[in-house]
Amino acid sequence: MTGAARERGIGRGIAECLADEGCDVAINDVGAADEAAALVAELQGLGRRAAFYPADVSDRAAVDAMIEAVEAELGPIDIVCSNAGVADWQGFLDVTEESFDRLVSVNLTGAFNVCQAAARSMVDGGRPGKIVVTSSVHVQMPFGEMSVYGATKAGLKGMVETMAIELAPHGITVNHVGPGWVRSFINDSSPSLQTDEEVAATLELIPAGRPAEPRELGRAAVYLCSSDGDYVTGEYLRVDGGFVVGKY
Amino acid sequence: MAVSIHGLPAALATAVEDAFSDVAVAGNVAVVGVDLSNGPDLVLLQHASWDDAIGAARDAFFAMQRAARSLAEGGGGCLIVLVPVHGLRTSRGCGVEAVVGSFLTTAAQVAAVELGSLGVRVNVLAVGPLEGEVDARTTDGVPIGRLARPADVGAACAMLASPQAGFVTGAVVPVDGGYAVTKAVGGSPFTDASTAAQ
């Protein structure tokens, strides 16, 4: 479970929901060791095995080492949730190479690194499995000032759909969940969500009238990772309170 | 009128130049493409091949940005981004094209959103399967009954650049003989390429 340590984060919500269903969980994040330790303790309190594996998903060698360590300590991986992501707000004409490289290396290459390494482990071990990628409503409705972020999420759709075709014969499903607005740390720096007025204006765009809770994404991931979802692959499950309905 | 071309394979670049040689086009035009090839399954893909594909996407993105700046400074114009049709409909063996095609399509649409007020239109042509890219079996899945030719791509560029398309921006136009609609016919024509890791 990558990108899982931060409080209020989608990854944490998914990790909690999977633990509720009986999963032992390897928590990955690039930092936030204190928050990770608290989450590990919380999941252990549920009777699950849990541990923190800090690694930068954009670093392929670090991902391979992490997968190896997880399997040595917690056992073979049955479920992978690739969730680590970063955002930036820049006009298209002003996108810097630094920002482009940061977003693409984490959101897109990082997901590729994690999904490929885990899929290889499942295939080599002859095990069925579930892969869930956190994409975004940007897959269907691009937003201004977020050309690279939106592009990375669209790229994930292409990756998920192709891997779904490749891995179905091995009993491995590959799907993506699409959060709309979640009150997570990643949105704290959104230039359009800084004032109460801006938050109210954004809520008016969401038919459900509220942001999502991270655990609502978690329940969607649980469905895709359960036997109920065995025949669901290459699919996109939006959890956005109707945010982009009628807009794509 | 000036036409700039970036990132296209030679045959496509020539066809685009030819298409603009005898048509009336209002304003300046930039055409940006990305040169990718079919590969193995993503699960088998070598990391260097992934990095090459991301590098190609990066090169195309910043070429789009430079072109858009130039068009905006010139008072407006038309930016056309050519992506593989697999960005719309993936197939086994086309993972890299699906990822990069989807990536550049969304980048182009955001650019269209931001640059409309500057008089810059941005549209996407989803192209393929091209002659030479796949074997003749692929025509089973193409309603028009043949593979895409460079001249088809050039003509579509001229269409988007024409005054008649002056209100068209953020569009994704398949130039694929209908392949994106019916690609399920005949399964994947690309699986031969998927058996060997690159």
C-alpha cells in the first residue's frame, strides 16, 4: 500500500479498510515516519500484522528491495494498491521541467515500478491477485493549471487497462479508483481551496455537497480486492459524489 | 502562415508538409508528435524502454509548450498533437503507446482550456494503426478496410488548421478508419510483438 502514511490521506483510508477486512498490510511512504508508526500501531491493534516500509516509488531499486522485504517479512503479496502521488499547480505555458519530472516520476513511473514488480511476483509465484491504482477524476475531466497532474492520471488509465489485458489470464485483476475532492493533505496547497469562500464554491460543484472521506475510497478498493470483484478488471470506479457527472 | 513540425517520423513529417503546401490556412500552425513503437507486455517491459517512452512524452510536452508560447506571441494559431490511437483504445502490446497517448491527450486538452482566450486552438489527432506498424491482419478491425497512410494524417492536420475548424478546440479526432470503434474485431494484432521482452 504505497503513499499510505499521511493522516487524512487516501492511502491511509484504503489501508484501514483493507485491515478491517483481515488483510495484513505493508505501509509504504516516502517520509512521515511518525504518522506511519501510528498507523502501524492502529492496524496491529486490529489484530493484523503491519509494518512500515519507507521507499521512494520513483526509485526502481528501492521498490524492488521493498517488495523483497515485504514478502520476506509478511509473506507473498496478494494485493497491491498503488496510491503514492504528488500534485502541482502551474499554467501550461509555465510548467517547469522540475515540476514535470517530479510529478511524472512519482505518479506515473512510480506506479509502473510498483505494479510491475508486484505483478511479476504474483505471476512468478503462480498466485492470483488484485492491483488497484489511485487515479483521479482528471482521467475524465481535465482541469486547468494541472496539465501534468492530469496527464499522469490519464497515463495511469492506459497502464491499468493494458495490464488488465495482460494479467487476466493469470487471475490478476487491475483496476483504478477515481477520487474527486478529498480533504487530504495533497489538496491543502490547491490555490483554489485556500479560503472559506473558495471551499464553498468548490462544494457547489459537487452534487453530494461534501468532499469524500479517505475511507470511502478504501471501501471501493475493498470491493475491487474482494472475491466480489473477481470478474471486474480494467475498470474505473469513480468515488466523487457526482463531481464530474455530466462534465466529461 | 508558418507551419512548424516536431517529433514526427520522417514519412509523417513529409506528408504534413505536403498537405499544407496547397491549402489556405489562417494563422500559424504547429504539429507535435511522438515516435513510439509497439513493445512487449508492460509486465515484461525493460525499465530502459519505459524511460525511453517517458522521455518521448517529455520531449513532446515541452515541444507543445514552446509551440503554444510561439503561437500565443504571434496572436494565435493552431496546435495539433498527434498521438497513437492506442491512447483511446489500448491493445496488448501497445501499453507504452496507450500510456503516452493518454498522457499527451490530457495535456493537450488542458492546454486548450488555458489557451483558448489567447487565440490558440489545441486539438489531438489519434492516429493509427499505420501502414508498416502492423501486418495486414489488422485491416480486419478497420471499417474502412485499410491501414492509415501518412497522407491521411497530413489531410487531417490541414482540416484542423483550416478556417472551417476555427471553433474546434480540445477535440480528440481519431484518424483511424474507424478502428477505435471496432477494435475488438479479430482480437489484438499486436500480440506477436508482445512475446519478446525488449
